[in-house]
Amino acid sequence: MITLENVTVQFDQRRVLDAISVTLTERRIGIVGANGSGKSTFVRLLNGLQTATTGTVRVDDFDAAKDGRKLRRHVGFVFQNPDNQIVYPVVAEDLAFGLKSLKLPQHEVDRRIDDMLARYDMTAFRNHPSHLLSGGQKQLLAISGVLVMDPRYIIFDEPTTLLDLRNRNRVERAIAGLDQTVITVSHDLDLIAGYDRVLVFDRGRIVMDDLPAHALAHYRGMMA
Amino acid sequence: MIAGLYIAGHSALHRVAAGGKILALMVLGTGVFLIADWPVLAAVLMVVLVLYPLSGFGWHILWVQARPMIWLLVLFFAVQLWLNDWQAGLVVVLRLAAIVLFAALVTLTTKTSALLAALERAMGPLRRLGVNPQKVSLAFSLVLRFIPVIAQVASEIRDAQRARGLDKSILALIVPLIIRTLKMADDVADAIDARSFDAD
């Protein structure tokens, strides 16, 4: 369970999030809002990439203000541009990167990497240079790099924005197949139309919090 | 071009530990400067060249490694020819070729992660001086990873500026490249944090 109580985030004089209080328990949660509405800052709070100026953020037993490192293992984060998330030049080596912090035995590291590559039909790319993958493969590698850590929650920050339709569908299927709780920020409304709950952000506040049909209709009305 | 040099294989050189290969490179890199006799240096270079097919690499791969330095070798030879004589030119060219081609062979037969792990181990004693080997190793991996990415960004910017008729302006390339690279650096730092990088 994720709980935010009266959370405010302020950068200099600009209030990016304003007194947000919300509890999230659903398995699929979508987040929409215009650029600059505070939605990315909101999800960055959930794995400790951003700290709250005031208020508390709790994810299960972790307090984001005190347990940043543990929280980041508990809550994975997939960014919009996979090129910024892949840090090793070879596919298998990038998957091993996050696992270093878990200090697992080598056979367990190898097993997790093999399983992850097989899951997304990327076994043949094990020793492939990561910069030579297609956009969709890079996004799947970025997702795999998070999944291999076995987090309880995964946040996707606009995961399909840079992809063509085929790769967008591939990533959508990958997200749909996850056992973890998923929180997706997206301008791609079809991606989150089947979710359990959607939050609509506007000027740092949650202005709608409902089932997707209602929340997305409200958002479309706002953007008309 | 640098990233992803490793080519999987099962040769004896592939099986040698990364630390051993780095040590051999250091020995070769130092040793060739103790040799001033061009026929001996030519023999050293021959040994390096023979290691390519023995490691399962064809002449094409050898040529890909050698091609970027050909003009540099020609230049060095010409300078030595002008200042000294052709033997001195050969000595410089053979030394450089042997070192570069052996270094390329090391990267072709060794995974980046193994090289970086060896680097981390070698830097272990420097912890007492405040050096963090994990951070240095990560910095090296990021350099290898992002050279092709930044080259791609530069190519995109060059195309965009060409479309605006600014293809002769260095500033029109450099300024957006620096801005995008700095923004990318911020995003990469976030991603490294998000992936639980633990340098301690």
C-alpha cells in the first residue's frame, strides 16, 4: 500500500505538488495530466528520487524520507527514454548492474539474467551491444533491468512515448503481463484505459480520482 | 565504435582472466619502449597479428581495428623520417601498432564487465587514499556506453541544423549538444539512483 499524507513539493518559489493526500492499493494505477502538472514529480516521490518538502510518503513498511535505498529496491522505475537508463554497453552486463547491489551469488545472477532474457525473447541478444538494439528492444531491456531486481512495485514514466506502434504494443503486453503493482504515467490514454484506477493531475493537485472511464473522460474534457 | 567491442568466443585468449590480459598489456606497453631494434619490434607485432586468427578473428576484424590509426602511423613515420631516418620511423610505427592492436585484442576477447571488475580489484588499495573503485568503474562503463549515444545525438543535431541552413556553424552544433548532454547526464544520474547503485 502506498500512502501520501499532505505532501507538498516546492522548487524555489514554485509549488509543484500541493497538499497531496492519497492512498493507492490497486494493482494498475494510471496517472495523466498536462506537461508540468506534477505527475512525474508525484511518481518520483514513490521511489525516493524526489523528497517531499512537507508531508510523508510511505510505501508498505518504508518511509521515503528515511529508507531511500531500500525503497528503490522495493519500487522499480522505468524512464521514458531507455537510452538514459541503460548504463552498460552490453545487454547482459546491463542486467547485472542493479543486481550488484543485492550481492547475490554469481549463479543466481546468471539465472536471473537468463530468465529475464528468455521472458522477452532476447536470449540471442545476451552479448549484443545495447546501443544497437531497436527502440522497443531498448525499452524491454530497461524494463528487464528493473524486473531482474524483483521489485514489488514498478513505475513507468511515459514508457511508450518514443516507440512506434508495433513496439508500443509490445511494451503494453509486457506491462500487462507483470505480476507487480504497476503505476503508469502516460499521455497514451489507451495504455491505461483498462487499469483499475486513474488519477488526473492539474497544477500540482489531483483533480480527479476515479475509474478510467470517468477519469479519462474528465481529462479529455479538460484538454479540449 | 568503442562500445560492444567484445566478441564472444572460446579461444585460449578468451579464457585468460581479464586481470592477466591487462597485465600482459601493461608488460607489452612497457616492454616495447625498452626495445629499439626494429626487426625485434616487427617480430612482436607479428606475434600480436597471429593472435587474431588464433582467437577466432578474421582479417576483416583486424583491419577494422587497424584502419583508424593508419593515417596516424603514416604521419609518425613521416615525422621520424624527416627528423631522423627510416629505421627510427619504423621503430615508432611498430611500437604503436603492437600496443594498439594488442589492446584491441584484449577488448575483443574480454567482456566489459570483466575488465571493469579487474579494474575495481586493481584499484582496491587506493581506497585508503579515498578513491572509490566502484565509482571509477561505473564512470568507465558510462564512457563506453555513452560514446555512441552522444555521437547519435550529435548526428541528429547536425541534421536538424543542416535542415535550417546552419551546417557550417560549429556553435549551432556544440551549444545544443552540450545542453542535451547535460540534461542526459541528469537523467542518467536519476536512473542510476533508481537502479539502486550502491558504491559503498
